[in-house]
Amino acid sequence: MSRKYNKFKNKKVKLDGYTFDSQAEAKHYQHTLKPKFEKGIISHLEVHPRITCMVNNVKVCVYIADFSYIDQEELTPLGAVGCLVYEDVKGFKTDVYKLKKKLVEACYKGTKVVEIDPKLYKNVELILDA
């Protein structure tokens, strides 16, 4: 059986019905986001949300983040409780990624794409169902 790798040599991981692009992404979900979701610290957790970027009513691109959620402990730019957060587990930032990130943040004022360093999960074990 041959293994399939993406262009950055990351191994895809299936967990909780999702297919993650890397082990670091799956570990971030399993050890950070899922526990926060279960404790009610974050809500509306979404895996691989799609964000359409429009400029002058013209679709420029679709950005697919790794995760989105509402952080119940953060305030929106207008002071309301519950800030929308997008996250990407990123080791290497391509030029296309950098451009799309800037476009998302420009098109959706108050939106921030948070980058998670995969090295944070280097020594963390991924627990997969048997």
C-alpha cells in the first residue's frame, strides 16, 4: 500500500470524521480546540471553513482555513462578547497563502487569521481510534 503525501510531505490523518492535512493539524484539533469546545470556551467549531473573498462584487478567491470558532472569552472589535477566529496550522507560508490571508483580513474587517506553529505539537501524541 503506497502512502499519499501532499506537496509539503505531510501525512493526512483521519480523526472524528474529518481528514486533516497534517498530523500537527490533527493534534491541534485533538489537544487544543476539541477540549476548549467541550468545555464551552469556544463554540461553533468548524473544520476547513471556506471564506469567499469578493472585491467590487467580483469573486477573487476562496480561502480555506484549517479551523474557525467563536471564542467566548474574546471581544469583537465592536465590544460584543464572542469573537470569530480563524486558525491555520502553518509551517511554511507560501506567497499565495500570504496574499489570501491579507485579502481575508482586508475584506472582513476585524477578522484575524491566527497562525499555529506545528512545532508546538512535535512531542504530542496523536490518539487515533482503533
